[in-house]
Amino acid sequence: MSEGRTSKAVLIAGPTASGKSALALELALSAGGIVINADSMQVYRDLRIITARPTHGEEARAPHRLYGHVDAAVNFSAGAWVSDAAKALEEAQAEGRLAIFIGGTGLYFKALTVGLSVVPPIPAQVREDVRARLEQNGVEALHAELARRDPRAAERLNLRDRTRISRALEVIEATGRSLLDWHHEGQPPLLPKDSYRAVFLAPERDELYARIDARFDAMLGAGALKEIERLAARQLDPLLPAMKAHGVPALMRHLRGELSLEDAAAIGRADTRHYAKRQFTWFRHQLPEFEWVKLEEARGWLAAAVNATRDEE
């Protein structure tokens, strides 16, 4: 691409362990692109191994952005990611490079292509008060409180969903408005319609689950347990997103002597498989504009997508 030319974007989504990262790197090398992370766990610098982030060697081969740039103590939000993604997109455009967004977090891709609700920042004291009540009184009591103050939001939430119940209560407490109301008022999409090509990698389920299991075992072999041990030593709030990454809670239980490593790994593998199943469902219903392709068809699809973006420029 010539210098100063405005770039288009290619979006590569898919379930965990579907081969997205390798394809994104290949595309970046062949098309002169910048790989921009759209995975909510790979943003955390503490979680390189357990989230299967690109290696240092892979990152050195092509520009990578938004990987490992957030501390695990931060409650990183989709809104914060969009702000960072906008800067990465501006960088790609300024350099005339293809922006390649790659990941499995549906909400990030929805923010890119549809837009995102904008909730004001929640004061730390409000968040701490809500979490203290959660720990002291339990999730059922917190849900009952939410039902009194925001019955519409409470009705939509699972009675055991600690994170979403806490979030909804924080919002009503801090802003006086329901989280549902904020969802109706949002910012426009970062990528306007017709400015991108979007693909969802859809491997056969049995093949994908085998890849997930093998990758989890490989991560353990690469030092994931030591990584989790360092994270556990920080004694962070267990409700923080980084503390709930797939495999992290079970491996922490192993480190506390509550589970054997074999049992912890089995839980980690199962949790990851269940997450992959939810990713299929979420993208199918929430982002129908993504074209679903088999892994073996992806290279051809990406080549055609890149050629199309060049023809449009």
C-alpha cells in the first residue's frame, strides 16, 4: 500500500483455539498490516501463556497492538478497549497499513461494527461498597437489592451471576439510571458499514475441542502454572476480569491445595470448551454480518477480502 493511503480493515473472529492468530500474522506479513487484538483477556500483561498470546518472536515479525498493555489489577472495559482500538486504527491509517482486528470477544467486535453504550466511570468507592456487600451478604441478597432498585435489569440476570449483578447495581447506584437505559444511548461504531470485511472461523466442533485440549496442555508445559502463581501472589480482587480468565480459577485452587493439577487442568479444558460453544452462539445471533468459513477456506477468503479493500481504495 502506498504511503498516506487510508487503509480498510479486516476482522478475524472465531472461537478460542481456532487458528486466528496464525492467520492474522500471515495476513499482516503478506498485506503489510497491523495486528490489533480484540480479545478481552489477551490485553492483560500478566496472562501471556494462559491466554495464548502471540509470542515475542511472532510480535517481532509484524506490528502487534493492544496485547499485554493492561495490568491485571485494572477492571478493563469494552469502552476502554474501543478508545485504545481507535488509536491503533488511526496509526494503521496514518501509515497506509491494513488494520487487522483479531480475537474472540464478541462485545469488542460489536463495538467496532455496531457501536457501544457509554456508561460513565463508576467511582471506586461505589464499586468497593457493592463488592463488600456481595462478600458479606451473598449474591442472592445483592440480586434482591437490585430487584428493588432496578427491577428491569434484575429480571434479565441469572440469580447467581455475581459479576453482572454487581455491575448493574454499581451503575444504578452511581448514576441513578438503569444499565438498560445506558445501553440505549451509545457511541457510533468505530468502523462504518462497508469499511471492513469480517470473517468468523468455524472449525468442526470435534476438531476444535481437540485443539482446545491440546493447547491447554501445551500452555501448562510452557509455564502457565508459574504465571498463575505470580498472579496469585498479587492477591487481587477475584472479581477482576483477569482473575476469571479460563484456567486461572482452577489453577489457583490447585496452588491452594484444593485440587490436583490433573483435576484443575480438566476444569480449565472444560471451561474453555464451554466458552467456545458460547462464542459460536453469540456471533451467530449478535453479529450476522460476519461471514462464517471453515479454517481450510480462510486463507482464500482473506486473500479475496484484501483484494477487495484494495480495489475500493
